[in-house]
Amino acid sequence: MPELPEVETIKRDLERYILHKKIKGVVIKEPRSIKEPGPAAFKKKIEGQSIKEIKRRGKVLVLSLTSKEFLVVHLRLTGWFSWDKKADKSARVIFLFSDGFLNFCDPRLFGELRLIKDWQNLPMIKKMGPEPLEISKFEFIQMFKTKRAKIKPLLMEQSFLAGIGNLYAAEGLFCAGIHPQRGVYKITSEELGRLYDCLKGILSVAIKNRGTSVDTFRDLKGKEGGFSSYLKVYGRKNQPCFKCRTPIKRITLGGRGTYFCSQCQH
Ligand SMILES: [Zn+2]
């Protein structure tokens, strides 16, 4: 699933290809991709509008239109955009511009497109936690004070911290030397400070490398992200740890495959 660095990469590509351009037409091939309003109203309201601004909040993209409405996109598990000279046959929704086609592809159909007036009042946005790259170390440490959950599932909760998913949670915890199953109340402020530095560093390098392609993620021109070669634990079951050579373990935690080093993470 695309996480903060992948969605940020898509945001930057969208700025490059469609910012200030007019949507000349919309072809909805899969009405289920449009959550709000109905497909006919969606098409009618969006055609002829220009893209004024593109924002990212957590894993969500928000495109401001000249009509003062917002196109809110959640890619979920397998959603992506491609920018091409032609329409993609497998696309669920196609946006036509004078110089190209923006294809919204989503094989598993979990992605969500919404055209709404007030994006900040959308429940998933309203309850979203802070952006990890925008809070201070002090604020980050404070957030854990009243929590009793296990660290990794908590990091992935969007209402706690925005944009972190399975991959970056695993990488952040390895970097900080924290076991994914540790109860938050047992983790010291010093360790949390280290986790903050690790997450910030990893997310920044991942954004610079245009994300990680371990699944369907590609940028708007179909290129894979360059962060895959930086992964220390994610997807490395039974391969030797880069620090101590112990084979990396994979367990299921909160329903998700979780990779860690039993020697380096406590
Ligand atoms: Zn190790």
C-alpha cells in the first residue's frame, strides 16, 4: 500500500503534469471508484474545472478545483495514477487534459475518489493524527504518554500518526532498535526520541528516492521507486540482518506481516 513517501511522490508528479490545467473530460469506467457524489454528478461537476492546488495529508491527496470543490483521492491498497498520451485500457477513471490523459488505475477496487466541498470535515481527515515530518521531537514523545498499545500497530494507526504504514513502521523500529511488539508504556523517552529521528530520516530519504515499489506502486510515468534498495528489514525474512547477521524474522502482528531482527530490536 502506498504510504507517505509514495503518496508524496504522486503529489509532486501531479503538480508537474496537471497543476493549473483544465479537466476537459472524465470517463468513468468503474462507478464504484467514485464514492461521492453519484458518477453522473461527479462527471458534470468536474468537467471544465482547473486544478488550482495539490496537497497531501497522510496518505490522502487533495486537489483544489477552480469551482472551490475538492477532489479527494485515497489510493488504499492498489490505486495509482499514470500520465500518458493515451487512455489506459485498465483504468477505472480517466481524466482528459489537452496534452494528455490522467489514468486512475486500481485493480482491487479499494481506492476512493470523492468530489466534496469541505475536505477538512471528511471523517478520515478530521480524525487523522499529525504529519510525522511536521511535529517536533517533544510533541512526538508526548503523544505516546497515555497510550498502552503495542508500538508497531500504534505507529500505523492513521488517527495517531498520519502516513505511516507497514513498511515504514518496520524500518523505523529497526533503525531505533525497538521490538515491534513492545508495549508503548515500557519504551523510554530516549528510545522514542531515537524513533522520531529514525522515522524522519527514513521518510525524507524515501521521498528523495521517490518511494518504495514492493507492490503496485509506480510514479506517474510508470517508474518504480528507488527506496527498495535501502530496506533493512521489510520483506527480508530469513536474510541476514545488516547489523548482526542474525536472520530477519517475520511474525504476524495486528494482522500484518511484521519484519524485525530479534538481536537488534528489544
Ligand atoms: Zn540484527
